Amino acid sequence: MIELRNRQLRDIYVDLLIKYAKEYPELVIVEADLMKALKSTAFFDVYPERAINVGVQEANMIGVAAGLANMGKLPFTHTFTPFATRRVFDQVTLSVCYAKMNVKMVGSDPGVMAQLNGGTHMSLEDVGLMRNLPGMVIFEPVDGVQLAAMMPQIIKHHGPVYIRLLRQEFDAIFEDDQTFELGKATRIVEGRDVSIFASGIMVKEALDAQKILSEQGISASVVNIHTIKPIDQDMIIEEAKKTKAVVTAENHNIINGLGSAVAEVLAENCPTPMRRVGVKDHFGEVGKKDFLMEKFGLKAHHIVDAVLDVIKQK
């Protein structure tokens, strides 16, 4: 039994890899010299013949993974989020997606979670890049329970998957028996006045905002969009028709991320007043999580402000 609470998410992730490696002998990992950062050295200790460290060569990592997939292996690659997406975009596009290779790519420390690693290591555009690739699935777990529940589905899905992974601390949101389905959003709180769609670390902020709004007499739905692509259109349309006001919350640039994906669904199916909470087209900076979230407008009170504003448009 893997402990899913009071641990760092990287520990849970690596334990899951070791667990499923027993069931799937084709499962291998390919790293770009960040095995200590992810703690995947634990996988190497158990399966040294199935762990490859290519060095600081992210493009080569994707090429090696695509080659392994072409030979029937199930590679999981890992590096920090900006190097897992923008640095290797051509290799992911051609060697993985265009060639329809079954490669799972993990980008850790998404958005402001890069914290003191700074602007060069802070990717606020990774979802936008990966959304543009045909066949790509984008999954962003909220906590250990959700990651553990979705891992077998990700392994069984044949095709490229991008996992936007917190590496260290996370807010435990879900109970151990919660179930999830790849491609289907999870309604956490049922509301009638506004729908808040959130991903990743913004789910906790959305739940905090929901409590503040409730004290003001506003009933808000909180929906976790853990699979950003393919996005759950049915849930978005259902919520929009019910509450007639939508707010999105994401740890990403508001351009071409979760907010844009929701806006596309609404524009084509159910035009609805909406506001997007996220980074307003800005590069990342050096700073601790709380400082950056306040600076970039990602706190619960920013979601409350967006809700109060959009409700005026109903």
C-alpha cells in the first residue's frame, strides 16, 4: 500500500512507477540528469536495467524515449516543466506525436511552483504548447490520491501523455476512495450562482474562494479540470447552462491554457460571461510560492474578485 498523504508528490510518483513496473515489464524511465531532483534514484535501485539517464540532453531524452516506444517499451521521461515542453518541442512534435509514439512525459514544478529556481525554470506556457499537438493528453494532478488513481489509466492509454507534476508539497483535497476518469472533470462542490473551473494548485484556492463567497450568500460550483486535453466539454456546458457565469483558475498564462480551453467550449456551444484567473501574459520570476501567487493574482481573493465581477454580467 502506497502512502498518499503527508509525503511529497515526487515520492508518491516514483513509488507508483516501481509498483506498475512489476506489472508492465516494458515500463522504463528516461531522465535528463534530474534523478535526484525527482528521487527516481529509488526506481534505479530496483530496476537499474530499466532506468536511463541521458545527461543534460533533453532533446536526446525525447528521441531515446521515442525510439524505445517504437521498439515496444513504455517510457516515462522527466525533467523540469520548461525543458519538458518548450526546449524539446520539435522532438515531441515529430518524434512522439507525429510518429504516434506511446511516450509519457513528466514536467515537474509547473508555473510558480518553480519558486526560487526563477524565471528561466518557470514555465507558464507549457500547457499552451502541448495543447497544440494532435493526440496529446494533458493531465495535471491535484494531490497524491488523484495521481495514484489516474496512473493505471495513463499507463493503459496508448499515446502521448504530458503530466504536469508538482514535485514537492501539495494540498490534500480528495478522500482515498475518490474515483477519477481520464478526460472527465470532477465536480467537488455543487453551486448555483457561478462555476469555478480550476486545475492543479488552484483547486485549493478555488475551494477557499468558494467558502468566502458562501459567507456572502453566493453559491459557487468548484470543478477540477484535471485533464486539460481532451477537456470535458459536457461538464463545462452543463455547468454554464446551470449557473450562467464562469471563472477559470490556473497556474499558467491565461493565454492558451485552461481558461482558453474553457472559453473555446463556451464560445462554440454555450456563450457565457466568464473571467480568467491566471498569470496575465507575464514571464516568471524568482520568489516563494505565496509571494508569486499574490504578485501574479492567483490567490483565493483574486478568484472572489473575478466571481463578483462576472456575476454583474449575468
